[in-house]
Amino acid sequence: MTQKIEIEEKVLSENDKIAAEIRKRMKEKNIISLNLVSSPGSGKTSLLEKTLSELKDKINMALIAGDVQTENDANRLIKAGGNMVKPIVTGGACHLDAKMVAQALNEMNLDKVKLLFIENVGNLVCPSSYDLGEDMKVALISATEGDDKPLKYPAMFRRAGIIVINKIDLLGLSDFDMDRVKKNALQINGNLKIFETSCRTGAGLDKWFDWLRNLV
Amino acid sequence: MTQKIEIEEKVLSENDKIAAEIRKRMKEKNIISLNLVSSPGSGKTSLLEKTLSELKDKINMALIAGDVQTENDANRLIKAGGNMVKPIVTGGACHLDAKMVAQALNEMNLDKVKLLFIENVGNLVCPSSYDLGEDMKVALISATEGDDKPLKYPAMFRRAGIIVINKIDLLGLSDFDMDRVKKNALQINGNLKIFETSCRTGAGLDKWFDWLRNLV
């Protein structure tokens, strides 16, 4: 196992090198990049669909959509108006790594892009370890998946700058407690900025859109 | 990367060896074992809580509850009446492996046990690769997390014997389509047995309990 860990450390340091190159390149191009992470089905693609619909005429956005299999998410984002959407099918890998992202970026025309979204594989554990050269990780959590998630998957919430608590239209239909999830998240990372949204009803999305507009 | 893959294959084959020992030992003791896998927050612990409440006087059950951090799930299971509950805190690892399970089993008195539940880390990707010596993987999917999950995370559904579609009380409140998720799951694995449950309302749990009673 020691051998495995050493090799993994080597892979991660190789990853960090590529991530640093991506970060430098994005900075030169004045592109802000956000790495969206969450459990499967928390609403990453839905949030990006809504964001495209709202902001596509105001902000030039590029999107990378990672999945273990299928290009379903990328197709949804194209349908929502994304004119620069690049799917990455990991073919089994449980996370995106910097090399995959660098390759995808090489195939995209980033000249006018101001904002890059990277939608990671749905997984609340492994993507936390892989720097993709993003400016910030945005962790989604849905109001149906349990308010103790920040405590049980702390690495992700420690490394995120933002959490989006999504599906708030379903609050009250489970034991999920909004105050408790916030308390748990802030206990892990006191600097987290928190949004509360429902991609279904649109509730709370305005604040997210405003924040993005201010960002770029 | 080749080197990493080789090491991983070695780790997996070491894992399979330990898993085979667990399987042999469980067979000798006449214990049926189920490995519960799902996204974070699909309801693995809730299903086990309900199962303990219903069957604890009829079937002698042991439970292993895996989490990246916290013993929250194990504590919930003890509160629900589990008198043989063993937590495994992986401390970062994204899955249980056979070695962790073997160690936990060594510390449990299995003499009268008929049914062993192993609650895996909430992760729809990595736990699919690790045989824990179980008789069957039971994959949960909640009716709020998207009906294309079997297509996007096929390995898990290919290796499962059963899927439990949970939170059916929330059907109709999202785009989740029951027929579509079943079709998608059966497209990946035509042998899947499917249960539909709500741990919140109790709907559908009787069939699950009946199936467990018949199993032991």
C-alpha cells in the first residue's frame, strides 16, 4: 500500500503541475473558472442550464462537462444555449484531472471567453483531491441528500469557496434542516459563501446570477 | 500512468484475495451478506434503520457502516436497534475495501448472525470496483437524483444484483421518471431485481422485508 500511496502522490504532483499551467493560462486570458462538484444528481447540470439561459447574452461562457459515461450533460448544456460545450467522458475514472481539462481546453477557442465552468464527475470524494487549475470549487448539495454531508465528506467542503444548496423547493419534505447544513458546512470551512437555490422553481437563482455578473 | 494502473491492478487482486476469504468464511457460517452502495444521501442508512426496526426480533443481523468521516451512520443504526454495528471510518478513502471489512469482521461476534449488511461509502463510482466478499451488491438510487444515473454510472449497476429506488414519496416533484430509470437500469443489467421504496412513508418496504426474510 505504501507503494500505491507514493505513486498516487506522484500522480497528484504531476496533476498539480498541469493545473498550475492551466491557472496561468486562464489568468493571461482573463478567464474566471469554476469547478462544480457534488454528489450525482445534486443539480450541477441544472444550475448550469439555468445560468446559460440567463446569462448567455451577457457573458461569454465556455463549459466542460465531465461524466463517467454518456455525453448527456453536455447535450443538455448545448440545448440550453451553450455554444462552447466540451464533454469529457472519463470512461470509468471517478474524477476529472488537470490533464483531461488541459486537453479539452486545447480544443476550445477561448479568445472571447470570460467564464469557464467545469462540471466534474458526480462524486463527493475523489474530485476534492484534483486541482483543475480553477479559481474556485463550487460544491453543490441538494436539500434531499442529508444535512450532515459536510461533516461526512469534509475534504470537499474544506476546499470549496462556495456551496450551493439546491432543490430548496423540496425543503420540509425530508429531515434536511437548512440551519443545520449551514452550521455543519461552516464548521468545516468558515469562509464558505452559501447560496440557496431551486433550479426547478428558480428561487434564489438571482443571487447566484448577480454574483457571477460581479465576478467577471 | 501505466505504473499507476499496474499498482492498482495489484491492489485490486490483493483485495479480491481477501474478499474470497471473507466469502468463504461467511459461507461456512451460513451468513448472507449484502453490500449497499449509492450516491451520498440516497437513503442507505434510512433503509437499514427501517430494516432493523422491522426485522431485528426475527433475524439476527450485523452491520458494518462505512464513512469517510464521522460515525453518524453507525450511531443511527445502533439507535434503530442494531446490537452489532461496526463503524469503519476510512479517513479519506472513497470506498470500503476487503481488508477493512475483514478487520471489522474479526472484531465482531458472528456466531448467531444470519444477515450481514455492509453500508459502503456514499459514492456511485469507486465502490463498484471493490469486491467485499458480499453475496450481492444492492444499489440505491433516490427518486430525486436523476433517472439517467444507471447510464452515467454503469459499472455500479452492472455489478449490482438489486436496485432500490428510494424516496418514491417525492416522485412527481422533479423530472425523475420511474419507467425511464427502470428502462435505463435494465439496459445496463437485465438481471436486476428492482424495489421501489420510501423510507419516509414506508411505501414499498414490505416487499423488501419479505425478500430479506426469504433470503435467510
